[in-house]
Amino acid sequence: MSDIPSLYGQLVKFDEAISNLKSKVQVPTESYKDLLGHIQARAFTVAGATKTELLNDLYKAVLAANENGETITEFRARFDKAVSKHGWSYNGKRGWRTQVIYQNNKNTARAAGRWQQQERVKHRRPYLLYLTAGDSRVRPQHNAWNYILLPIEHNFWHTHYPPNGWNCRCNARFEFG
């Protein structure tokens, strides 16, 4: 029992998510609109980070946060160091900007890793259930997809697998056939 408090809050290393982050190509961009769709899914980018060295330091901060199970507070310390080192003047307030970078990269890497896991066991668990966060902030379009149950092989998942939009909090859960 004495070990429980020291373990509380530690994250389990998610190898597939880390692998996804490591596979991304770093692409400097001026705007979040510079890359879209499948290209954006394969790139690591931070809007406004146009210098390769800055983007690399931000990438290392995101990767470390995922590899080490770091909190956003720990990520923010790395972010601040990179910003200071490169003299980067970014848009938005620090809290919002770091939350966007930390959460979006973490969520997309976790979703990609989760998809790999689901593909691996689809012979035993052939269906996915689309679920929203279930609160008032869910977009009407995403709410229309809530509780859709389809085979993993269905084309729906190629265009709707969450997260599927800015700040999407939906998920896809295994279901038995």
C-alpha cells in the first residue's frame, strides 16, 4: 500500500504513440493553415515556428513529455527554454499556446497509437464505437456521430477517426461483434 501514492499520476509509456511522434517529419510553418489533411498528420509543426532549430527544440519538448509521461507544467518549462533560446515571439498567451501544442500533439499521437493497437486485434474485436465527450461543448456534427458502431474496416473510420477536428475530444472504443 505504501507504493500507491508514489505511483499515483505516473503515466504508462505508450510505445505506439511515441513511435508515431518519432516518425513525423518536422516542417516549419507560418500558419496552422499551411498544412492540411494527410500531410498535416505526418508532420510535426507548430504554427509560427519558421526556424528549423526552434521547431526541433519544440519537437524535443513534446517528445520528452510523451516519453517521460511529463505533465504540462514540465512541458512548459521546456517550452520556455526553447522560446528564450531562440527569441521566439509567438501568438497567443503562454498558457493557451502551450496547452495547444502539448494537448494536440499528445492526442494525435495517442490516437495514431490506439489505431495501430485496434488494427492489430481487429480479428478479436472487429467493431469500433464512436463516442463524444458527452457535454455541451460537443460540436453538433460530432454529436450526430455519437454511438455509431461500425466495423474497423468501414470507410467511415478513414475520415472520422478521432480526433477529427480542432480540439476534438471524441474517441473510438473497441466493441465485440
